[in-house]
Amino acid sequence: MNLLKTLIPLSMAACAAAQSPPITEQAARGRVLFFETNQGNPCGTCHQLEGKGSDAAPDLKAIAALAPRAIVMAVLSSRTAYMQEVKLVAGGAFPGLLKGQTGDTSTYYDFSVTPPRKRDLQKAEISAANDNASWKHPPESTGYSPEQLADVIAYIRWAGKGHTAAVTPEEMKP
């Protein structure tokens, strides 16, 4: 019984520590831009944070621990190492992101459409899958102001790692 009296408060404290801190005003503005912008496609069209959005593109929690300058470089990069040009035996090709393989089936997200469409393709349907040097990451063309981009990065950092520090446009400059 004494052990339970000790363990229950410790367990409650551990759960409280695991929760994200309250969202900051800047991160809240970034959340809106991430999911609802009308300046091109919102990030949530392809990426997922807080269980919302799409899992078509890589999980951004992995970059949330980086410095704002590094995150902005990733966000604004005109290319991504993940994107492939998938050529089909039947003809045609599409920019695709491989999400998994099971046996002879490869699951790709087709980025030739918005939102990206999930496609399960048999090995025999694919003639080639190579680096795609022509596909461009959409944020390159959103036209976000430096302040808006700082807000989006603040949101990524908050949602991914619980960071609450403000992000300034100056922190994002190379």
C-alpha cells in the first residue's frame, strides 16, 4: 500500500511532464498558416502535426529540435531527397514519395495531384523509380512573409518538441 502511495504521485508527475506546454501566441498563428493558409497549399496538405493533416510527406517532428535557421532551410528547399520520379510500365510518370513496401507492393503518395493520392503499385507496374530533380517543394512559392514563416517554424518547434521560445525573422537568416 505504501508503494502505491509513492508510485501514483510519481506517475502523475511523469504524465504532466510529458504533456506539451500551452501553445504560444506565435505558434498559434503558425498553426493556422500550417493548416489553413490561402497562400498556396498549406503544409498540412502533405505533413502532419498534432494528429492533423496528411502523412503523405515526412514527419516534421524530426526537424523540430533544429535551430530556426536549419528548419527554414529545410522548409524552403526547392528539392527534397525523398521525392522520386516513378515511371510506370503502362506509360506515364508521377512525382512520388515511397511510404512503404510489403512483398511485391510499393505504396507511394502521388504528388502530381493535390492533395497527394496514395497509390499501391505492384512491382511489375513500375519500370523505374529514380531521384526527381524537377519537383519543387510547395513552400518555395507560398509567398510567406518572414514574420509568417517565423510563426510556422514556431508552431513546428512547439508541436514537435514543446519549444515555447519565440522565433524571429533574424534567426532564420543564413
